[in-house]
Amino acid sequence: MEVTNRYVATRHHIEGAPSEADFEVKEETARWSPDSGEVLVKNLYLSIDPYQLNRMKRSSASHLARIASYAIGEVVASASPEYAAGDVVAGVLGWEDYTLFTPSPAVLMGKLDASSGFPLSHHISVLGTSGMTAYGGLFEVCKPAKGEKVFVSAASGSVGLLAGQFAKLAGCYVVGCAGTKAKNVGGEMMEAVLANMNTYGRVALCGVISEYTGASRRAVPDLLEMIYKRITIRGFFAWDFLPKFAEYNAVIGDWVRQGKVQVIEDVSDGLENVPAAFVELFTGQNVGKKIVKLA
Amino acid sequence: MEVTNRYVATRHHIEGAPSEADFEVKEETARWSPDSGEVLVKNLYLSIDPYQLNRMKRSSASHLARIASYAIGEVVASASPEYAAGDVVAGVLGWEDYTLFTPSPAVLMGKLDASSGFPLSHHISVLGTSGMTAYGGLFEVCKPAKGEKVFVSAASGSVGLLAGQFAKLAGCYVVGCAGTKAKNVGGEMMEAVLANMNTYGRVALCGVISEYTGASRRAVPDLLEMIYKRITIRGFFAWDFLPKFAEYNAVIGDWVRQGKVQVIEDVSDGLENVPAAFVELFTGQNVGKKIVKLA
């Protein structure tokens, strides 16, 4: 089987904030054959995330002109007994119309349960990596007790919006901040937060968007304060919690069904609008999970 | 009972590195009476520690001209049933010949077992707060597995010397650094260490001596690196491990008896030499635990 595949590529390495001119939409022919062992997926929803910028830099060891992306797709053709045409899957696909992959234990491509009743897009927002980051960061890294105070930086972003709501459901007092181009977050905010933390405070560190573009000077933590207040800062990312993904989603899914968690998705249409959607992440204007819906 | 008590006092707030001229030895009459409820202790060994400088700064909330110090002393007179004349105690006393204290659960003043056979000075070095900091920081905060790599900053200081030896006993590969006035440690060393850490590395942060005097610029950690490598930085201090003090000392004491841990103490004589001993901590020349022996 042959399909015409459009994909978003970077024209060159990107340093600083990205612009639409850094990208182009290219075309190729993707070939699938029954003896390839491969699965051909037509992508439906693409996740647009700030961390992807790090892959586009000259310094990135894993730089590729084509951008991998957490996404939802539908199996069009399968040479694997594990997947059948019509299956809807979620995992690392790409900013493209079609993705070919070879199933293996290293390829984390989950089949979605169509009976769950959630909009498909939820599987890359609240029930995807954003939810996993927010839930794991809050409950595994920070482990807040009821009544504790939680500060969420970038509280209107895909992860922050959920972390703040999850913390309220856990009985915490929640304060958040959000950046706009005019009023930037970043190093200075981090320093202010550390200076105002309580004793035994925990910082779950999953992203530093202002550093991706060099938009603000870096944080200079007061290490003496960290000692006297016994502060812990821990870096992590979503995939650390993969073994608990199903467990998290059972809880989060219930919260969404009961209306206890509001899901905010910022959806653009069409592969050609991926660059614009991505660029918007860094202007401080988008609210909620940025998603591009394909055809 | 009245005794003439000499004590070391700061002449003024100290900013930057201390000098001997910042201190003076003063004299007063200390009065103890049988109905006071107080215990009068003649101090024998004083602990000289970098963190004490922070109490001498203008910014310190707990600034006092007289300096509290972990120390060993002998009870001279007691109006408390818990202590008797002749008892040897370890706890927070002061840079002075005699200290009066009122026993309470908040006063952590332990009686030493004379049958332990260790030199008294060991109870403020390897069996005191230095040992507790090194043991707790290594085994409670970092929890190294056999074969893991351990880096010790300020490896010739009172805590670092022990942390490095403890890590070797735990089967780790140990690298240390030590600063001299000419080749300063501090923020740049911290950045270099973070940049070279392995995935899932842990940083036990118990002191930042170069920041006490402003001797080097502050560290600017690469937070993105901390995320990708899932680094944890945790501030702590010795007293956090107080409930485990006896348990730690049982292990450490055995190591010392068996010659598995070398104890290096840098002992000066006489209260009048406390300022010089303290100043030396910040010139990068002292090796081992700095102690002043009285009378």
C-alpha cells in the first residue's frame, strides 16, 4: 500500500523562540507491505508541546528534521498480529499525516478502548502525557497533604491547568502564575517561589519553558535557604510514571466523568497549522493543551 | 556558686570572610544556685563550624553577639535530678568557658558513656554532628547502591572527610574536591558536578561554604538537565537525623574501633584561639574537624 504523506520538517536548527518560517510542510510516499511487519497509522490528533523545541536545537543529540510527537491515530494497515485495521492507538507518532512503526516492547503504542466514551483528543491531554505529568508530579514527587499550599508555575499550560485542579481535589490551597509575553515567568519567578517556600517544601520540576528559548535569565537558587528549609527539587518527566499510567487514568477518568476536572483543549485544524500552533506556545497566549486535529 | 566566665563575642555583624579582629574575648560572672533548676557546665571541647558565620551576619534573624556551639562539657553543679556533677555531656553549649542551661525536652543535651573508650573530642567530630551529617546525608538522602559513583565537595572538611570514607565502605567509587584560597570551590564546581551527574543522581546539600562569605558566584543549575537526568537536590542538616543518632553512632563507632574510618581532628588549644580557628575554616587550609580544647 502506498500513501502520500505530508510531514512538518524544520528548515534548520532553531535557537531562541521559534517562528513559522522555521518550518515547512513536505511530502513523500510512504510504503507499507504485508511482509514488512509494520503498522501504518493515519494520525488524527497531534500533541503540540514546548519540550519539542529542545529537539530542534543545534545542541540536541537527538535532532531530526522530522518531529516525533505524542499523538492519536487509526490503524490503516497492519502486518502485526497485535494491531488490526480500525484500531485506535495512542503513543509516539509524528507531526505527519501517516506514521509507520514496527511493534516491539520498546514502542509504547497503546490501543484505546472505544467504549470509554471520552473525546479522542482527551487521550493526548488529560488522559495522555499531560495528565500523567501533572498526576505523577503532584502525587508521586510532591505528595501533598490535605491543607498544604501548592504553587503551580505556568498554571494555564497543559500540565499546570491539571496540576492545579488535582491539587484542589487533594484538599490543597492552590496558587498559580501564568506568563504572557509582556509579563514573563522564568528564572525570577523560580527564585521568588523558592524564597517563599515553607520548610520541607518539594519542587516537582518537569519543564522550564523560558529556558528553551532563553526568554529570561536562569534561576539562581539560594542554596543556603534550601538547606535551612530542607527544600527538595526533583526533575522528572511523564514517562517515569508509565507503569502507573492505567492506574492514574482510572482516577483521572472518574474525575472528568464527574465534572470535577475541567478539560481545556486548544485545538487547531490541519497539518499545515502545526507550525503556528507550536509557535503560539512560546508567546504566552495559549491556554490549555495545544492540539492539532488532522483531516 | 559563682565562676568567672570568659566568652567569645562578635564586635559587630560580619559580612564576607571573618577576621580575628571581628571577635573579642569578654569576661563575666556566671551565677548558679541550687534553687535555679539550672545546670552549670564547664566546657571542654568546642566545635568550630562554618555555618556559625551565618549567625553573625546582619541578615540573621537569630544574631547574637555570643555564639552557640556544639560542644562537650563536664557538669560542675546541677539543680536538676537528670544531671549530676561529674557527668560529661554533649550538646549545644557555647564559645565560652562555662554554660548554664535549664533542662527541658527542647534542650538536646546527651550524657556521654565514659565506658565507650573514645577520646572525648570524637563526640563532636565523627560521633557528633559531623558524623551525623555525613551518615544521614549519604545513607538517608542519597542512598547509594554498591558500585555507584559518589562525588564529595569539600572532601577534606569535617563532614566531607567522613562522607567520602563512608561511601567507600558502602562499596562506592568516590571522587572528592577540596578548595584552597587560590583554587576556590563554590558555584562553578556545583555547576560542573551537576553537568556530569548520571541519570537519577541525588545531591545531598548540607552546606555552601563559599556562599557564606560570598567567595564565589552562586551556582546556576541547568534545570533542563535536571529534568532529563531526573536529578534530585535535597537540602538537609544534621538535626534532621536526631532520632537515628544512637543508631548511626553504633555503626560509626564500630568502624572507628575497627580502623575502617580514619578520624582527622584539627585541634587548637584555649578559648582565646577560637577566633583564629574559626577564621581558618574560610581560608581553605584546614583539614578535618576543627576543634578547640579548653583548659
